[in-house]
Amino acid sequence: MRLLLMSDTHLPTRAKRLPEPLLEEIPRADVVFHAGDWVDTDTLDLLESRSRRLVAVHGNNDGPELRARLPETAYAELGGLRFAVVHETGPARGREARCAARFSDADVLVFGHSHIPWDTTAPTGLRLLNPGSPTDRRRQPHCTYMTAVIAAGRLTEVDLHRLPRR
């Protein structure tokens, strides 16, 4: 099972549209994750129409329309793994322990907010993934997104993709 992970798209404030390499990944993915801060409903409509399955949440920059359509936290069981998705996890310091306690029933947590790619594993085994942002690199060298594969009940081939500068 192929996964596509993104967050913090901030359209149309940070870019006019999603980058083409990211759009090309959507039909290849069995499941698309978006960890919030969409800003516009058009991007949600686009991902809903093009994704086989979308697992998504709203973020702190999302208004009433997006909050009405998306939860603050989402859960999905995929290929024998339990996923949780949330926008914000708080400061980097202590993140693994804090998230392991909050999401003790999950195997993988997908999150956003910081625009900083993140891939760590808590002592409990919880895998924490932040795909960064495909449209707003902030202080990062590149805009980014992630892909991953679930095979035999394990998360494999977790790749961070760097997008060319606009």
C-alpha cells in the first residue's frame, strides 16, 4: 500500500497551486494524508476528488468551512498499522514522549504545523512523521512532502521528497 503525506499547503497564500510533482503522486497513492493548514477549501475538494482515500485534519490556519468538514484528529487502520493524524504536536523538545502518551493506541503519527520535516520513533515504538510543506519552506532549504509504503504490516520506504525552488 502506497502512502502520500503532506501538510501545510497554505493555498493560495503561499502558492497558487500544489506543485506538479506532488500532484503526480496523488494517483499513485492508495491513501493520501494531509495534516492540516489547507487555508482554502479548493485544495480539499481537489484532494477528495483525486485521492482513492483521504485521511485529513484541519489546522490552526483553517477557517470555519474547513473545520466543519475536517476533524482535529483523524484515525485510520491501514495494512495492519494504526495511524493518527493531527496538525500540531507542540515544541520539538519532548515531542516523542508527549505524543507517545497522547497517541498510545497508534503505530504512526502524521503531523504538521512546523513546516520542518521530521521522522523519529518514540521509545514506545510510535513513529512520528512530519512531511514539511510542499509550498512554504520557511527556514528549510526545500519545500517537501513524503511517500511511504506499508508492506507485511510494516511501514517501509519512508522517503522525504524535496521540491525544486520556484
